[in-house]
Amino acid sequence: MLTEREKMILKIIVNDYTKSGVPVGSKALSSQLPIHVSSATVRNEMAFLEEIGLITKNHSSSGRVPSIEGYRYYVDNLLNPNPIDNSDMMMIQNSLSGRFRQIDEIVQQSADILSNLTNYTALTLKPEQETTPILGSFRLVPLGNHKVMAILITDNDEVVNQVFHIDGDLGGDKLDAVVRMINDKLAGKPLDEVITKLKTEIVPEILKYVKNPDSLVQTLDDVLMQASTNQFYIGGELNLLSFTDNNDISYLKPIYSLLNDTDDAAKFIKSSDNSISVQIGPELSNDLLKDYSIITGSYDVGPYGKGVIAVLGPTRMPYSRVIGIVDGFRNELSKKLRNYYDKYNQ
Amino acid sequence: MLTEREKMILKIIVNDYTKSGVPVGSKALSSQLPIHVSSATVRNEMAFLEEIGLITKNHSSSGRVPSIEGYRYYVDNLLNPNPIDNSDMMMIQNSLSGRFRQIDEIVQQSADILSNLTNYTALTLKPEQETTPILGSFRLVPLGNHKVMAILITDNDEVVNQVFHIDGDLGGDKLDAVVRMINDKLAGKPLDEVITKLKTEIVPEILKYVKNPDSLVQTLDDVLMQASTNQFYIGGELNLLSFTDNNDISYLKPIYSLLNDTDDAAKFIKSSDNSISVQIGPELSNDLLKDYSIITGSYDVGPYGKGVIAVLGPTRMPYSRVIGIVDGFRNELSKKLRNYYDKYNQ
DNA sequence: GTTAGCACTTAACACAGATGACTGCTAAAT
DNA sequence: ATTTAGCAGTCATCTGTGTTAAGTGCTAAC
């Protein structure tokens, strides 16, 4: 347990360092303390904080820098989140007030706004129910010229479609029969179950109607996969440049591909509980991200599930400011999406 | 008109400089010349080449560097394109041999391959006919729960779709009536004409069937716009980093947004004639690109139109190598796409 | 027309102090 | 038992200087 004065000192070190990026020394620190103590006293305290591992220094005569443990302590105990700026809030509301054609557009746009506000990289994940989505229905729409569009609708109102080509002539009535068969067998079932049943139960049935079902089956599989993997979006990828010390492309490329891999990236931002969570450097269990922190916040769209927004920045980021922004944003986004769903889905 | 020796010297300067990035001096140059002359002679020739503006130097005692005019002369008169590497060709054929769901995927993948081969940034444009595409037909598919999908099919087999929401209850028969009306009036007409007629002729008609047609009309407009703007793809955006001297983010950001603006970027790569064209630095009529060159090559898919592939690199890029790659690639891509169309559209 | 030779220019590099912002420690003051 | 002043020591950063190497232009001889 730290004394009040030690806490104050740690807090100032983190605040200063995240703002300026310059290691903070005893003299500058003592002048910022609300109580009057000499720099020598501060030095003694700093020696103690270093001993218990909350701060370190780069070389023997440099100022102090928070360690990972120091950031953690700060985030858990010392930080009071700045409420979001009024102008930032205006900007959010403004950007979210346009006409959107689908949920995806809102979530994607959110990533862009969030990265603009923070000047970091932002990740956003669509709302999802806790349980796997359920197949609403399938459609097959003949488009002429051997083309058919497969459409899949889930119970949480996601629509996925894909066009495929079919050999030979396939009348609309035959397609209808296939659709009826599939819906009879699969509608109302969770998607993961549908995926497995597709191969075991459906393929043999399809063979009764269609001679060469490869492209049809492959398409069904594609849309199912698409509907059941969680879509997420990135905004401000370029900002990585500005806060990565090592401006070397060979260092950045793997990070970019990490971010662009749906499964990998979702892992980092999914584990968020109900509100805001902060993961710092090595806590992220990926060596590439050891100098980065991720702040995630979940947003709640009631019966339509929960989504996640996240900011990826350097470990030395102004946590209270960013947390304030993420918190303000997730509330606003919840509101916006509830509205959106309510408007169209009752 | 340059003498043969002057041409040789200019050629070596360009070759050397594009390879090494280091200004080339008289001594190194003389040792590379096939005829034996001393460095002093080379210096005299270089002074002349500088006088007529084909080369410059960075400071009074540095080696020579090609000027924009020098590159232009080289590209027009001196360059003999390297035929594409066998291994590169293998890599292209390999990457294009997978299963693709649509043309767009192939064109997108092409941008990635091309950027990998060159280590520069690649842009690709879908094949397009010379004339504006013609509206094949419209569909409106009710998906239940107030959702309707609008589908547009053009004569060059492009399919565009979008889901929208509709207030109140709209029976399938009413939708069918709207669709029939639209197709009667507009099918077979070029898209630009369709776009203007939509507002003048169609909206009043729609009002007969639908009370609140806003979202429907807006959606029709959206899909029409989407079908008539040329889609293009970018590969290897990150590579910009590695060949931009000024590694400053404030310098790169506008270039990225330039590239991501469909209209702007398409302008640079569309003007290509039948084969390969090279645009160097200031010739690109955009100050942001004054240190870059673009090599475009068009590919031909017979009756389905022509597309463009392009490589964006630094003005000092190894033109003969890149031109060889672009040329090899466009041939391969033509073949692949002809196959693709033939297979599905007869 | 070509070449050798020479004086001159410049970027790049390395090295040596000087500077300044720190720290840790000690001994005196509170 | 804290707190403080004072001081020696450390280290990154900056500045100035000399050196090197590559390259040029010019001139006079070939």
C-alpha cells in the first residue's frame, strides 16, 4: 500500500510522461506537487517507487518513466477519467447523424471517428448476441444468364449475399424447391449447427435437384461463414506511424497484418466485460504489441447484443483522456444503434 | 539529337541511379562504358548533358542524377524492357489460379500480386466497355421484417445490390408492379440516362404504388451510382513508406487520401492507351505526386472491355524491370479474365 | 578530340569537449 | 525520524573541428 504522497508522485510521473514523452526528474516533479517538499525528498520517494517496480529509468542519470506495473497501478487506482470534451462529443454526434444504409456503415464510420478523435488506431466490432446467430431464411434469386444470387438472413437482421454461376439450365421452380427444402430443414437453427448439417444432410438432398451442386454448396458455405464470423473495422491505420518510434517498415508490416487478420485482432478486443478495460503492453500476449496498449469499451444494443470499440495506442498514451473519449463514444453509439434497430425492426 | 556516346552515358546514369539511389560520378561511369574513355572525357560529356537539361547534380561536387527530362528521354528512347522473370511469371500464374467468386476478387488480388512483385504500390481498375454500361434489369426481393433488397444487373454482368427498409406493409405484388414498371421504362438504356430518368419519370410513377418512396428511390440511386462509377483497388499501400524519402506522416496522409479517392486516382491511371504508358513526376499534374512515377498498362478482355493495372513508385524506379512486370502481368490477366467470362457467360 | 593533373567543393564521419539535466549519497537541520 | 542542502558523479545531447572520400571544372599537353 502506497502513502498518499507516493501516489501523488506516481500520478504526476504518469501524467507528465504520457503528455510529453520526456522522462520526468525530481526537480520538475517537486514543483508540481501540491504540498511543498524539496527535490531531494522527491528523489528519496522515487528511489522507493523504483525499488518496488513501479517506475524505472533509461540510464543512471535520467528522469523516471513508469514501468508496465506503474501504468497498471495508475490505471487501476489513480486515474480519474476526464469526461469527454464538449467539442469532441459534438463531433461524434455530428458524424453519426448522417444517413446510413446499414449497421456496418455505422460501425465502420465509428472506427474512423474514434481514430480521428484520439489520433490513434481504432477498432470496432459489430454488435453480436451472446448466443450464435440463428438462421432466419435462405433465398436463391435467379438473375438470368446462369447467375444466381444466394441470400442469407439471420435472426439478428444480418443479410449476407453472394452471386454464383450454375452450369446448365436451372428453372426457377427447381431453385424454389431447393430453397424450400433448405429452409424446412435448417431455418431456426443456430448457424454453427447449420454449417455442419449442410455437409451431412443437405448436400445429399440437393443432389436430387441439381446435377452439379459444387458451386451452390460452396456458395452456401461462403455466406454461412461470412455470417458467423464477426466483422470488425479499422480506422486510422496510418496513425500507427506517428506513434511508433521505430519507423521501419519491416517492423510495421507484421503489425498491420496482425490488425487485418480478423481472428487475431478480435481476440484482443473481445475479452472486454461490460464497460471499459485497459490492456497494457505485455498483458496483450503478443510480442508485437509489447509497446502498445489497447483500451476497449463495449456498447450495448439491448436485445441486439453487444459490440466493442477499441483504441490501439502506445503504452505511453494519455489514459484518462482516451478512456473518457471511449466511454463517451460507446454511450453515444449505443443510443444511435438502438434507435436504428428500433426504427426498422419492430 | 544525341550522339551514341551521349546516349550510352545517359542510359548508364539512369540505370545506375535507379538501382543504387546514389548519384553517379564520372569515374565509376567511365569504367562501365563499353568503349574506353577517361573519366575526364566523361566529365565533358556530362557537362553537356547537364547543359541541355537531361541530368543535374545535388551540389557542386556531387555525381549526376537524371532530371525529369532525362527520365523521359530514357523511357522514350533508351529503354529496352526486361522481359518478366520466369519466377515472377510463375508467381502470377499461381496466384491467379485459385477459385474466385467474382471479377472483383480477381482484380483486387491482382493489385496485391503486382505490389508484391514490384515492392511498390499497385492500382487496378476493373474492365469496362467503352460505352456506358446498360441496365439489364432491376429486382426487388422482399426479405421480410420490412427489409427489401434491390438488385441491379448490367449488360456487362455486373451485379450490385443493397438492402433498404420500407415503412408500412408492402406486399410482394406491389413490389412486383414497381419492378415491372421500372424495367419496362428503363431496361436496355445506358446507366447515365437511367440516372436522370429516375428522377424525372420514375419517381412520379412510383408514387402511385408506394406512399413513402424516399428510401426506395434513394436506394435505386445508390445502386445506380455504384454500378456506374469505376471500381478500383489498391495493393501494397504500405510500400509507399519504404520508398518515400520523407517518412513524415503529415506528408504521407494526403497521398493516401488521394489514392483512396476513386475519382482522383482513376484520373491518373485511366488515360492509358492500348499498351504501357509511363508518367513521370510533374507530368502527373498533381503536386503531391511530383516525386513519384506511375506506370500503367491496359489489359483487354475483348467484348467485355478494357481494364487498367498500374504501379506507383518513386521517380527513380527501375523502369525496365517494372515495365516488364506490368507487361507480363497484363497479358496474364487478360487471359485469366477472358477465361472467366467465357466460362460463365455464354 | 582526348587526357592527365591539379585545385577546389561538399557531404559524411568521427572525435572531443562542453553543457545541462538528472541521480545517489551524506551530513546537517528540523 | 523526516526532511533538506550540497556535492560528486553519470549520461545523453549538442557543438565545433578536423579528416576523408568522392566528385567537379579547368588548363595545358598530347
